[in-house]
Amino acid sequence: MNLGAAAEGRSRWDSVRVAVVAAVVFTLLRQRAMHGEDTRLFVLGLGSDHLDWLARHFLFLPTIQALGSVLRPLGASWFDVLQVAAIGGTALGLFALHRAGRILLGNAAGPWLPVALALVPSWFFFATAAEIHGLFVLPLGCAWWALAAWREQPTFVRAGAVGLACGFAATLHFTGYSLLPSLALTAWLLRVRPLPVLCRHVAVMVAMLLATVAVLALGLGHAPWVQFAAASQFSASWSQRMHAGEVPGVVLREFVLPFLPWALLALAAFRQATLRPWAWAALATLAVHAVPPILALSNPEHLVEHGAYLTAFAVPLVLASFHAVPRRVFAVGVVVSAGVAVALQCGRLERVYDPAFVTSVQALRAERGPLAMIVASRSADMEALTIGLDDQLYIDSDKVQAWINDPLGLTLPQWWDAMVAMLAGGRTLVVCDSARLAFASHSHPEVRALWEGHVARTCTLVPIERPALRGWVVLRKPG
């Protein structure tokens, strides 16, 4: 019997077990709430087959739609499908990272690398959320697996595999374009090969990345440069709202807290000359990925992203820590990381809306036919319609911001009437009390006066009193 082959077989099964256990844990601790506005937009886009609006990350929604074609007939909601993608993507990415660890660390690796990564607070958060970044771990893990294999035997074919994985990462999320530079810098810092040889192999990686992006973009009906056009618009809009005074807070919230304790333990690698390349690799990865979160998240209005833009940062951090600290300290780090991870999302493990709201909407639809609803932004009502009833058409109260930003020569009552006519389209219009309260407390005086003035004057308001559903059926008065 070939002992080497048997050991390799056991190692593969170890990788499978890591992925399965991770998937079970993520499923049991999955989040019951949206992570910001994007979740709602994902669900609305998927429900209407409008997949082109997310051009910066153009492969994400088609991937979710393909997965949904399997899961939706089984009764899964789009929110469920998004979570399955995050759970499965992270679990499979950990499988790949376990394979990478076996190459990079040998028998000393054990399950330490994938277990530590699974419990990095940022990774754990997005592995259990209906978001992009859990799925992003899959190509990230494959890129590291390919890099480890290339480091072991640097061939152009293996270099191409690194570029292929990075190309898939880039199409799922635009920050994937930063992955290849960070991996190339890591290879240079680790002195994998002399610089001239490294440059030739990196050129192959870049060529394969660009080819992968171009083929996938053209296959989905996009121009190959569609992401760069969309990203430039996004960057310009958010950089104009950047607040320099917020940058220290962004660094703490996005660069440090979501990666504790590894962001501190990795610094121990600087104490030994032979380990410093791993510490520098972590800092190089951070530097390459740092600009987008600073530009986008230094706006006080932006939600905390828990290190979402820096997913790739975790791998060299954990590797540097693994090399630099005693195994007992590393084990304590895993426990601390798990504690921070659970604390980060413990408030999201309970459902934030009352299921009776969904039941009441369904009953109202049975009585009055198709509905169009207006609910408050960032409310339990919005969560209920996004998570529990994703086939219900609705808009949120922040839609009025469109008129504030650009009235188009219309008064607010005129804009409201046009918007309601377009929204209803033969449906019964329902305005939830959460939306009325949002309008009544709005900072703009005309918005505050809208409901008691124009709406009450021109419409008949039929109160709705149902379990967890308070609002009005809004009927336009004749004439």
C-alpha cells in the first residue's frame, strides 16, 4: 500500500470534514436580519430578474439566480438562497484553504488554518449573512490553494490557475482585483523565485485574470470593462462624501476589530527575521485593499461593514500568527476570535420582524387582490417583506429622497401622485403606519406636511387593523 497516497486521502477527507462542520455551524448560527440596504436590493433585483444593476460585481446575482433555480422550487426564499450561497461559499473556501495549508504548513497545519479563518469575526459574520462576501471566500480560497501549489512547483500552468481564481473573485466582487497584487507581493516577500522569474509568472497570472473576466463578462452580455465604469461612478460618488475625520474610526471598525485577535498576534512575526515576510505580506495585503473602505466608509451615513472590503486580509494575518506564536497562544487566539465573532452578530440571531405581519399581508391580498405597499426604510416592515414575503411589491419611505435631490420641476404632491400611480398599476395601495411616521418625522418640511395635507385631502384612507399590520388602504377620491 502506498502510504503517501493513503495519507493524502486522509488529508482530503479532513478537508471535507472541515467544510461540512463549518457549513453546519454557519447554518445553525445564520443571521435572521438584513445586512443593510444591499440585501433588500438583491432580493428586489432577483425577484424582478433585474440583474444588471450590480455591474461592479456582475457575476454575483446571476450566480444566486442559478442557485435559486434549484432551491426556489423547494420553497426557499431569495433571502434563504443568498444565505445558502454565503454558507456554501465560505465552507468550500475553507476546504480550499485547508488544502493550501497542507502545502504551506505541512503536517503542522492540521485543521488550525481553516478553523481559525472560519472564526475570524469578519468571516463568520459574512458566512452567516445574506451578502456577497461569504461567497467571495470560495474563489479567495481557491486562489490561495493555487498559489500554494505554484509556490511548491512554479509552472506557467499553475500561475494561470492563480489568475483564473482571481478572475472569478474579481467578477463576484470588485475588490477581487486587489487579490492578485496582494498575492504577487506575498510571493515576492516570501522569495518564491528570483524577481525576473516571478515577474514572468505574474504576467501569466494577470493575463489569465483579464481573460477570465472578459469571457465571463461577454458571456453575460457585458462589455469586459463594465466593472471599471461602474466602480469609477461609485468611487466618485462616495469620495465626494468622504470625511477625513472619520478615517481613524474606519481603521478601528474595519481594519482592527473584525480581525481580532489576529490583527495583534500577527505583529509578533516582526520579532524574528525569518518570519517577517509573513508579517509584511499581511501589511501588503492590507495596503492593497485599504483605499475602497476608506473612501466609502468614512461617510458617517454608511453602515459598519465589519471588514467586508478586507476579506483577503484575514489569510496572511492568520498565517503570520500561526508562524509567530506558540500553538497554545494560537489556540487561545481561536477562542478569543470566536468570542468576538459571536458578539459581533449575537443581536442578529433573532428575527427582527413579527411573522404575524407577513400573515396579515397575505390575508389582505386574499381579500383585496394584488397590493403595492409603502413602508418605512430600515423598519421591521421592510425586513418582513424582504425576508418573509419577497413576492410582495413595495417601496420604502426613502424614495422621497429622489424628489428632494431632483424635483424635475414637480411639486412634492405632483411627484407623489406620479410615483403612486406608477407603483400601484392596478394594485391596491397600502401605506403602513411605519411609513407615515417616517414622513411625519422627516427633516424636510414639505415631506412632513405631505400625509396630513395632500394625501388626506385627495385620498380616502381606509384603516387597517390586523395583527402586526397597521396602516391604510389609500383610495384616490374621484376628480
